[in-house]
Amino acid sequence: MSAVSVKPISKRELLAYQADVKGSIFRQIREVLTRFKERGFTQKELADKIGMDPGQLSRRLRGDYDLQLETLSDLARGLDCRIDVKLTSINQVLNANDVRLVKAMEDAPDANRRSQPPRLGKPKEPQKAPLGNDYLKQLVTE
């Protein structure tokens, strides 16, 4: 019988992944909160609803703290939302993103292919963790 070789995941990679997951949840919470605010809901009301000091909530929403899953869960619940979790293979994510990129390039006019990268939907806030497609591909191929 041969032993299966397991390559350890670096602490840096694990931390980057954690930041990416929490950042994704946090961006969604901020988007929902923005919609609530447009209807007159205030941060103070959210703070009162989840039992958090309004100043503390403000600092957390600015991104001054590394939010724990418990805090993200409280914020989501305070916005009458639930955080859904789905595990997806990194290879599936890479393949799906590759398909989107190829499709975007096929749809782009020839003149724009050389001068501009394809646009894949509306721009998002910059990510704090370096977990883009190139980074994920590098991790999978290592």
C-alpha cells in the first residue's frame, strides 16, 4: 500500500481565504444595509436590534475590525437575513470563472480585445485578500 502525499496549506493561504470569505459576507451585509437605509432604517436601529453600541457598530461597518463570524451572523440577523453557506471545489470555481472570461472575450469586439480587458459585470469593491483567479490557479497547480 502506498501512502497518499498531502501537501500542507500555508498559514498565509488559509488567512487569505478566511479574509475572502468574511469579506464576501461583509460586502453583502453592507449592500443590504444600504438598501435598508434608503428606506429610512438607521445604523442606530440596527445597533439597538442586535444589542451593540452604535459607535461600535459604526467602527465595525467601516472595517476598522476583523469581524468574527458571530458578529457577521448578528449583523445579518439584524437585517432579517440569513447567511447561506455552500462548499464548492476550488477547481469548479476556477472553471466557472474561466468560462465567464472566455465568454466575455468572445463577446468583445476585436478592436477592444487588444486594448482593454473584458468586463465581467459591475465593478466591485477592492478585496483586501489577494484571492483572485491567478492566485487560486497558482494554489491549485502548486
